[in-house]
Amino acid sequence: MGNLREVYENQNLVLEKYAKNGIKDIDLVYLWCDGNDEKFRRKKQLFLKGITNLSNQVLNDCRFRDNDELKYSLRSVQKFVPWVHHIYIVVDSQVPVWLNLAHPKITIVQHSDIMPSDALPSFNSMAMEACIHNIKGLSEYFIYGNDDTFFGGFVGPDYFFDLNGNPKVFVKKYSFKRRKLQPSNLELHNCYKSYVGNAVRFIANEFGAVYYCLPSHSFMACRKSFRADFMKKYPNLFHNTVYSRFRCANNFNQFVFDLYDNCLGRNKLYFNKTLGGRIFECVPNKKFPLSYYFLKLFCRKGMETISGGFVLDDIAKYHPKLFCINDTENLTDKQRQINKQFLADFLPDKSYFEK
């Protein structure tokens, strides 16, 4: 990882360079919930009454389970991206018991602060993502991530934005064909691709351009004004999404913001190279930092990587700039414990964000 002093000096030089271009005070936004909480579970079951057309992909506990990922993600923030200006954590009347609410960099944001009151309570992360630009005090430039995304190495703002302030968007190739973009072909057998497909189809109809890609599940660079601009131009596009308490087939993934901006020349897409179907290496050019994205989580410690090693071991050895440990329907409690222990070993130092 090199000399720490040298790394921090280089980060400071990059920060100064970007600040001169007006790109400063870059915030970080998380969504978080504790699906293990009994009050949360009762509320979820209450609003599920009478709903029969949702798939297990939408309702599975893995969508809401808290494995203490946020604690370790914040440790990675303190260690690798200390230049982050402020951290907003979007919740629904819940706060992690370990979180230091007195820390000046931390602000808790309630769903009710950013979403319409008649759309609440919401159990739909896409509805929340459509509204995060409404956070009061949020900087123009911000990074958005789920609590299962982590920094594994030092990165500066140049990893996420160019010197014009345009976001760098990490994507992975996917063969969206025009025939696949018909509503009849976007059903709940693969909910996620339906949501992204809705975004791709909208852009295809609006601009005549089909994007053959999916967004990488990692930290995302965002511009508040760009999102507000989209909402002003298409005020009704996210109506069904925001008012869907649970994910539905007609919902839009926030990827539509990135595709719209790309059509306007306001960002650049960085395509991942698929490695073994499970790991994606983001290498737009030889000088761009290494970034791993783990598609389905580490289902077992012995899952092989393209290099023949073990995924968790490779993270510890190579310190990829970004990585994700994503809970799934197929993950066992034993496997979750393995992953949690790995995070505890990889990021052992308590952060200022903890009590």
C-alpha cells in the first residue's frame, strides 16, 4: 500500500487541485436499516397484508438484514477516504446502537425528511434512492453507497469525478437487446434486471440509444443538481417507484440518472471486464486504479478468483479500491459469520464514528 505519508500527501495534492476547480466538500450518503429489529419486522408484515404479487427476491430477509456492514464501511471511510466532507445516513426511525451521533461528520436523515409523507413507510430502496438529492444540506458532489460497500484502498476525488466535476460511472456489460426491452420480457423472474431494464428502455425511447450495461453495485459518484434537473424535466417518471412500498416490476432503478447524463455528455461510463463471472475488474485505462466488484457475495471462503486464489484472501492481499459483500438468498448464517469475521480482521481499528 506504499508509504502512508506519501499516500496522504498525494491525496492532499489531488484535493487541492479539485478544490481549485470548485469541486470540494464531497459528501457520502448511505441507506441503512435493521431488518433484525422486531418493530421493523412487524411494520413490514403489517404493510404486506393483502399484497400477493411480490417475489421472494423482493421480500427475502437478505434485503433488510443488518450484518454490521455499516460499521466496517465507516471504518473503511476513515482509513481510506478521510477527505469525505460529511456523511448522511438515511434511516426510518432506526439508528445503529454503536453509532457516535455526536460526531460532527454524521447526520441521520429520516425517510420523512426526503420522501412524500403519503409514500411512507417505505421498504423500497429504489424509492429512497430517487429522493436522496432532497437531503437538506447535501453537497453538490456526493458519493452514494449501500452499507455493504467498502473502500479497500486509498482513493481521491479523482476516482469518482473528473476535473470538470462530471461523475465516473462504473458499469458492467449486459446484452440488453431492443426485444428484451419490451415490458412483457421484463418480469419478476429477475427483478433487478426489470428495474434497470425500465431505465434502459426509457432512455432508448427518449434518445434512441440502447445501453448494453448494468450498474456496478458499488459506491457511485453523483451530482445533486443533475438529479434535480432530471426530476424537473421528468416529474412523473419516478411516481410509481416512490409510491411503491416494496419493489415492483414497474419501478425505475436510479441508473436512469446516469444514462440520461451520459446522453447529455455529463459523465463517462467505465466498463468492467468480467473475470470468471463473479469478479469484475474496472480498468478503463492502465493508469486507472484497480476496482473489484463481487457479483454474488463470497458464498464460501474457497470461491476461486481468476488468479486461482480465494476471494477474501485476495481482498486482504491486494486491497482493491472498492469491494462489496452482498447478502443473498442463498447465504447461510455460517457464511455470514465468515464474512463478518473477515471484515473485523481487515478493518480492526475502531473508527471515530463508533461510540
